[in-house]
Amino acid sequence: MRITHFKVENYRSIQKTNLIPLKKYTVFLGKNNEGKSNILRALECAIKCLDGESRGTRMGMKRQGFSFERDFPVSKQEEGGTTKFRLDFEFSKEDKDSFFELFKIKIDGKIPVGVKIGTLGYTLSILPCSFRDKYINRGMILSIDKLARESVEYKILLDGGKLKEKVKNYIFSFWDIRTFMFSIPDSPEKDGLFSLFKKNRKLYQVKSARGDARLSEVVGFISQRLSANYIQSVRTEEYISEILNKAISFRMREIEEDEKVKKALEIVEKAEEDLLEDVAKEIKMAIKDFIPMVKGVKLARRHPTKWYGGMHRGYGFQIDDGNLTVIQSKGDGVKSLLALGLFKNKIPKTRHSVIGIDEPEAHLHPGAIRELNSVIEELSKTNQIVIATHCPVFVDRKSISSNIIVDKGTARPAEDIKEIRELLGVVPADNMINSSLIVLVEGECDKKILKRYFELESQKINKGLMHGEIVIEAAGGASKVPTMCQVYQGMLANVVCVFDYDAEGKSAFKKIEDSKILNSKDLFYSKIKGSKDCEVEDCINVKVINEVVQEYYDIEEFELKSSKKKWSKNLEFDLDHQGITLTETALNEIKNKIVERVQNESDFVHPAAVPFLKRIKNRVESLLK
């Protein structure tokens, strides 16, 4: 299950958004005070309302994360109104099967759930869709009005507006929230709308003639598979402690269900100690990606002499990153990384997790930001990630529409990379104004050879080159590639690097890989099977090289013999056998002449190089729009 779209109306600075598409990885971009963080908070609030209904909680709207005075637009509070959210859910095949097993109803599309919040409480409803239209006459409850205090109101659409079952009295108990009650008006409306009616402490229970599928159960089905986690931009030690205590409390509830634990405090104390030790190990593993220098984590009860239950107990948190220190004494950067790392431990594996992160770059060094970005990308494989940021590093370059532009209280998908650059104040080089993809090579000859190959083998890439969407750049040496890679990434471009398979190329490749500047899928060696060292020129058919060398030295016969060395070393060795010394100047001139010849050849690729060149072509094509 996942959320496919989200909509907000009248929440803090957000007046009304369009239906916002949410993908596996979605980035909200915008200037300060435009509403990015408020959209993340709105998403969390909407999910909490679903979760609150499924649990039957009646703890008031603040428990759901909503305060009318704080969250409803101040300019509209005098005239009144409601805050509205919409969540569109798409079910997986497994979810559809489970849903059918519970409700005997087949899901054939998305289910949009509406949340409407007023001064008294909130309303949940299934919005118009094929699911609602199909089962409207089966007694499906379409909306539930949940008041903030004691009373709860439910609404139901019945078949033809007529009751087909006898009505029976029911004595209402304050805590009997899970029983569904409906009043019987003297004159039922044509659409069959019924609501809670209380008289002389008695309620009337009504059921549909056909089926008793209920919205609260549908909401419960969804919320049990959903988890909302909002990570605020200012991540203090109190906030980290709150995350930690929630994670431990979730586990402690499992322990409290054990009858032996309830009867024997000593067993509980021992179990808790073991649990804290296990959780400490799990937390260490969870934050290891964020803080590689961490050596250990220590947890201890703040009130070791009294048993209050997992939900009421606090825990102290110490971290050893070379110096065992309480979390309060750590710097803001470490606290920020800890808060993010702890969420990997907090998320229930049985639920679809939605993680909202506000300004993940806060308090972090640029190197740590890149490290964090790679971890977040990994998290997005198993969780739905929503980010609010000013930082270009977190922009989704591969799917431009996953970046949502937030401006003046509205939100919409970005149309192109140029728009995102302007918003974030990124100034690209003149030749990169329209480009979204850079292919970075070591030298000019490599650039021309690769460009010629793309022209012959890929209409899609050739079109991108002509329109300026793709730029092939020569770094002027392998050692310069990592720095240029960072520069182009800062310009919000996708970058693919192609290296010679020699000592210099391997060193630059490893530098980029270790610093996680790029995904390993975007790094390529010019590797040909059977060769120990290779250059891009090794991709050229030997016949072309032989003809160029013969013309350059005006010799009748020359054959470049294959070996495990790169082509320039082979050339030097074979010319030496003919009494010719290959100088650096001569090598460069021969390279240029080979490139000139390649521009007029349609069959210049060495057969052994075809797999390597195809891999680069396929990757570049996949990164284009």
C-alpha cells in the first residue's frame, strides 16, 4: 500500500493545493516561509486522524496533532471553517487480497479518504470513486464525524433510504466506542442519512439490510498498514529522547502482555534489561550509516526503583563515538544525524512507512549531507520519503516531477530542471542552462569518441545532445573528475562518469565511490575483457588505428598487436620493434587523427568493447526524461 496523492486546504499558511502526487521519493522545494514544512505537518496530521479513528481514541484533536488556534489560518478564524485533507491510497495485490478476505469487496482502483477538521472534531469520509459508487448500496458507512470530547457521530447511507431491519434499544456506555449507533429520524431524508441520537441515555442501533462493511474498519485496515513519521528541522536532545522513548515504549507494550511478566516484577525487570541491551545494539546498527565512528550505545532507566509500565518510563541515552557522552552534550550535527538514524529503528516493519523529513541538511557538514542523501535513497526503497529542503543535494534529478514547487501557499510538480535551479538560486555554466545530464570523461578524445558512438547507436541520446539536454564534458584528467562531478551535481545535473581502466582512473573512481558523490550505477570503466589496463581508445577497431599509424609515420605495414596492456603502451611497444620512438607529442597527434577518422566511420567499434559501450548507452537513456 502507498499514498499516491495528497491535498491540503486551510492548514496554517496553506490556503489550497492541487492534488499533489507522492512517489517513492518526493521533494518539496521552495523559499523560506512558503509552506514546505506545513505540507509535511499536514500529511502527518491527516495520517494521525486515520490512526486515531482505527484505535477508537477520544483524546481530543491535540492528540492527532491539530490545534484550531494554531493550525487553522488565522485570517479565517473569525469567520470559521474547516481544514481539509485528502489522501489517495493505492493497494498492493497482497492488500487487495486481505481486504477481500475481510470485507468480501474487491478493490479495483484507488481509495480517496477525506479528513475534515473543525472546532469540535473531525470527519472521515470516502470520497467519490469507483469503490464508493460500487458499494454505496451495500450499507457502507461513507463518513464518520468524530467529536473531540464524549459524543461521537456516525453517518450511513442505506439502500433507498428505507430501513429493512427492526430497531432495538441499546443502553450506551461511554467507553463502548466500537459499537456503531444510528438515530432514526421521524421523517428520513430521501438519501437515507442517519446520525447519532441520544435520548434518556438510550441509543438506537441500525444495520443495513445488505452487508455491514464500515468505514471505521476500512480506515483501520489502512492505518494498520501505515506509519507516519515527521522529522522536524530543529532536532534537539529532547526530540531525540522522545523518538527513543516511543521506540522503546512500542516494544515494552509487547512485554506487558505476558502474564508471567505481570505477576513477577523481577522477571519484568530482567526482561527490560535484556530488551534495553538489544535495543541499544539495534540503535547502534541503525545510526552506524549516519555516524560511522559510533562505537556503542548505552540505555538506562531514569527511575530504576519503580515500575510504571513501558508507556510511563523514561530512558537515558548515551553514545560512544570515541567519548561516552550523554546526548545532551553532543553537538547539533550529531543530534541531527541521531534523530534520523533512530527512525530506522522506530518504524514497524509490518506497516507501510511514510517518513517526512524537514530540512535534513540542518546542522550538517557538506560531506555528511551527501552521506545522508545516500542513506535516505536507500530508505526510499522500503519507505515512502517526503522531504522539505533548500539543499540541491536532495533534489530528485532522475524524476523531475517528484520535486514539488511550493510557492505562496500552493504546491505543484516541477516542470523542468531549469525551474528548480532558479528556485534554489543555482547558476549553471553557459553550456548547461538546459541540460539535465552530464557525461563526464577524462579527455577530449574520449569525449569525441563517445559522442560519435551515441550519434550512431541511440536516437534518444542524439536528440538530447542536439537539444542541450545532455552535455559530454572532458575533465582534463582522471584526477579532476571527482571535483567536477561535485560541481555539476551542485548545478542539479545527473552525472555519469567514464574512466580509463588504469591506475589514475581507478584512483578517481574509488574516490567518488567512497565519498558517495554518485551512485555506483553511474560510474563506468572502459574495461575490455582480457585486458589488464584499458583506455577509451581501446574501444576502437584495430584496423582504424593501424591505418592512422601507417599514414602518420608513412610506413607500409603496421599492426597493433593485442596484449593485456592499454592501447598506448601496446602502440609504444610495437613501434619500438620497428625502430620508432613514440613521443608524447606524436601520441597526442595520433589520438586526434584517430578521432577525426572515427567521425567518418560507421563501424569503428572494437567487438570486445560493445558490451561496455552498451551499458553506458543504456544508463544514459534511462536518465533522460
